[in-house]
Amino acid sequence: MKKTLSRPLEVAINLPQITLFLGFTVALVAVGHIIVHALSFFFDITNTPYVGIFTFFSMGQESNLPTYISTLNLLLAGILCGIISFHESNLRNRVNWHWLGLSAGLMLMSVDEAAKIHEGIIGVFLEMSIGRGTGIFYYLWYLVYIPIVVAVGLLYIPFLKRLPLRYSSRFVLAALVFLGGAVGMEMVESVLKYSGINTAISILFEETLEMLGIVILIHMLLLYLSEHKYDLNLSFRFKAISLNEPHL
């Protein structure tokens, strides 16, 4: 029988090209949001056969292109943190909880983004418990999330101090941009929504900042992997079961 050689599949990742591609996807969904909302000022697009186009591109809707891209970017960032955690743990012979925690947190955020847990479950539960919010607290979900963000931020201060400045600065920038959209612009949207003002522009800034924050984080993670020369090898094996083997 001819022996076959196992050759690993090598995929070269160009960091600038990946960053530009991810930035392009953010720009694409932002432009799509602007176009469909601009059309809604001239045509009643939300009550026509073309409402599917509006729903597909509007950042204020669910289960559409912006949601899909945000979910995938969060998932990618979580996977990259997991890869770093695996390598760091092998090098130091102990689990690197900071990278592992980031991986788990980003994957949970990916699930949250896809399933809208913060709005559809936590927000609704708080509204049923304490009533509808007003003004800046029209949306109640961040009453739960802000303390979590503060606690996690305090826990990760020593971790950031240990990172070289070129990584920690990008990490902090990514967090500030993301939170500026997820919390800051969400509060602006709360005030506008409570006042009965159109929130299309605030939603545009909110979602765009969130996605840009994750793109900056992915850029930093890929830079970290590249400069530390960490590789990922996947091996797929299948063990055939012989019919002549005794069964226990």
C-alpha cells in the first residue's frame, strides 16, 4: 500500500489586508444603514414590498447583515484570544486566565449580539420588575452591564500593565471605542427614544463604534499572534471500526 504523507495546511494571514477588509465590512453596513433610512424619508419603505431591504440593512433591526457581521467579529476575537491563551498556557505550564477569560467573554458577547439577550431578556425582565425607565435610563439593560464592565476593567488592570505598550494602548482604544458606542451612544439613544425623536443617526454611531472597537481589538490580537510567531495546526483524524473487532 502506498504510504501517504500528511502535509499541514498553511494559511498566511496578511494583517493590513485583514484589518482593511474588516473595516470595509463596517463601512458597508454603515452605508447600507444610511441609504435605507434616507430612502425612508422619501418613500414609505417600511410598509412596502421592499421592507425586507430596509430590515436587512438597518442597524436598528435584528437578525440582519449588521447583526451577522457584529456576531462574526466578536466570535473571531474570542477565538483569537483562545488561541493566545492556549499558547501562553503551554509556555508557562499554567492556565492563562486573563486570555481565557477574554475568550469566554467575547464568545458570550457574540451569543448576546446574535440573540439580543441584553435587550430581549435582561431589559424586559428589569422593565417587568421595576417599570419602564425614563430619560437616559429608558433602556434599563446597562444598569446590569455597567457594574460588570467596571468590575472586569478593574480585574484586568494588572494584565494591561504587564502587556507592552503597543498592545495595551490598542486594547484600551478598542475598549473605549466599543463602550463609547455600546453604552455612551446607547444612553443618547435612550434620551432620544424617550423624547420621541428619530434614533436612526444615534443607532448608526452606536453600532459603528461597537464594530470598529472589535476591529481594533482583532487587529491587536493578530499583531500579538504574529509578533510572537504563534501557529495553529489542525489535525482531522478518523478511526475506522473493524467489523471483526470484539465489542465490549
